[in-house]
Amino acid sequence: MTSSVWKMVVSLVFIIAFIPVCLWVMKRFQLAQMKFGQSDIKIVNAQSLGTKEKLMLIEVEGERILIGVTAHNISHLKSFPLKEGAFASVMEEVSRERSDPNEGV
């Protein structure tokens, strides 16, 4: 009787430990598939607005596009040019302003 209880406990512990391992392996495979399946369309950000509505910022061919997605429709809302190094240029401008405070006088 004691032997069968221990077998059941060990089996239960094994199953409980096996579930997170399976989830981890599935997540790793999904990441690998995304890396190998490089697409020209990248989802930069997605914001849920309801159960079936989303705002999505996607990047396609050097342009960022804001789209609205519903259960029955996809709408183009606005396009933004892709700004490479925009943060660096703003920081450079701020540092120039701080180094020469009399520049605008």
C-alpha cells in the first residue's frame, strides 16, 4: 500500500515539473521560428482597445504605419517615416545648446 502511494506521489511531482518544461520548450521553438522566418513586416507595438479591436504600429520597408484592426476590418490611420538615430540627434542638439548658452542672443 505504501509503495503505490509513493509511486503516485512521484508520478504527480514528475507531471507537475514536466508542464513548465514543456511550456519553456514551446516558447523557445516559437522564438526560433520567428528568427528563421524573418519577415519584411515587423510589429513594433500593439495596443488592445477592446475584445476585438487593436491599434498596431508596424514597420514595412523603412516606414512605420499605424493601423486599426477590428474583427472585420483593417484601417490605415497614419504613416510615419522611420527615423534612424533620432534620439542621438536630439541629444546632440541638447548638448550643443548647453555648451553654448549665448548662441541665441
